[in-house]
Amino acid sequence: MNTSCFPRRWFSTIILLIVLLPKFDSVSLLGQTAFEPRVVQSEFIFNQLPHESCHASTISEVEGGLACAWFGGKREGDKSVGIWFSSWDTRNWSKPLEVANGIQLDGQRFPAWNPVLFDMPGGPLMLFYKVGPNPRQWWGMLVQSGDQGKTWSKPVHLPKSILGPIKNKPILLPNGRILCGVSTEHDGWKVHMETLNNVGGISDQASWLKSEDFINPVSTGAIQPTILVHGKSRFQVLCRNQSRDMILSSFSEDGVNWSPLEKIGLPNPNSGIDGVTLRDGRHVLVYNHTQRGRSPINLGISSDGKQWNRLLELENQRGSEFSYPAIIQTKDELLHITYTWKRKKIKHLVVDLKKK
């Protein structure tokens, strides 16, 4: 180019445009294909508060719609806290009802914690939850429903050394077993896995296989793993990090033996996350893209579980809390996300990831 004939003011304009153009995340070029993710529905599960505080939602696809549960009461850890449930018929959410709590046979009451829904194909809707004075002393419980949550069984104690899925949904293995991501806090924050081999004998110790605690050379502690699937027999978990820097990852070739935890390039402010493997093999994750606080809350995407890109910012309000997400992909390929909204409500978003 003959710069002597090129107006100098054009150079200034071009440089200014380069500086001001938005820096697009590389997700827009992921797999050589452009995407246009859109939030197509945004709502609260309930508007009239049935409790003063709520947290830790879980969501599952069921026949005819969706099921959602969370814990709610006066405040987290208070004896009033129980497990609440609502169902969605594709138009409206039902009135929330308490379906489980920590009342014991002797009348003593403990708080309930961290519900996890799992709709067993050809079987009941399972609702795992924890009961106890705190996360260091809680124990695993289960109620089940044969009618998508209209009625529930009596509570069942899981075996003494078994907690069940600690926050995030389990996955069904090809052999019919259920793989659960579990963690403990009584002796430092540690992650392990539990495999349910016999759904019919869920309260029987012999029905469960428990892995060793994951080796963790990179942080002070890890909890609340979410499970991703890489092919037929390779698995990955992503974990909350007590050290408040990066999300932690581990891989397994059999679901029993796991590699030492390592950091991936996504921040974590010591807050819960949840992910799911899509039908096309990609992975999505809901998390707080910050190392301090619980806002913003974001949706990320990856093709290999290691390199992640921000896809959407779901909420961002300084000083507010948007946390403890749950995410699923339904049969129509839409993403359904729930999360705690300022400890007062549970937010439900529907995201369409269709290609341009």
C-alpha cells in the first residue's frame, strides 16, 4: 500500500476500531462453527415465598415436564429447613410443597440439605438428600416417587458409610449402575465416588461400591463433583475448590480409579458448579466466573473438558448471590438451568444452543 496516498486520519480511525471492537470468546469459533446461544425463557419457580430462605436446587426431566427440588426454611442450617418440590407441565410450575425434612422418630429435628433428583429410566423418580446438624455430621437419605412427584415414599436411610450424590446429579452407566459424585467435610474437604449396583437394595451396604478419596496435590480441599462423559467408558469430574482460585478436574477410565485433581482455567470462588455432557459430545458448565463472591454466574462450553470458553453471562449484579446451579439437557436438546437467586428464590432458565 502506498501510505503516502492514504489519509492519516484513516489510520487513527482503524486503530480506534481495533481497540474498541468487542473481544469475542473463542467459543464463537469452536469446532469451526458459529453458535448463537439464546435464553428463551426466564422465570422463578415460585413468586410467593413459602420460606424465608432457599438454596441448592436440583432439576430433572420427567414424563410430561420437569421436576425441581431445593432446601428451604428460616436460613441454611436451621432446624426448620426441609426439602421442597415443584413440577413443571411445560406451562406452569406447581405450588411448592415440602416433601422431606429432618424430623426423627423421637421428635428431634435436624436441618435437611442438598437435594439431588434422578429419574431412573423405567423406575421411580429418586430424591436423594442429606440430614444432620451440619455438612460434617450429616447422613444420606432417599425418598422415591412413582408418579413424577405427586406422592412420595417414606424416607429411607442410606447405608452408614454412604452419602449418595452430594450436590449434583448422578449418571446412569451402560451396565445399569448409577455413578454418584460424593464429597465429605469431616476430615478436610475430600472427593470420592459411589456406585449404586442394585437400585432395589439401595439401603443395603452390599449394593454400593465406594472409591478411594481422590488425590489432591493442588488445593486445600475439593467438594461437590459434577460428572462429564467422554465416550463409553471415560469420565471426568469437575469440583468446587476450597482454595478459591480454579475449578479442579479428574479423569477416570472405569469410574472407580481417578487421576489426581488438577486445575483447569476457570475461576472458582469456593462455590458450587454443575455441568452436563451434551448429545453431540460437547460439555457445558454453569459456574461463577470470579474468584470472589457469587456474581456473575456464567455458562461455559468445552469440547474436551479441559479448555473452556465463556458462552453466556446469566446474571451479574455486584454484591448479590447467584449460585449452586443445576443443569440438564432435555429430549428437545434445550438446556434447563436452575440456581439460587439471592437466597430468596430459585431461578429457571431455558437456553437454546442451536447453530446459526
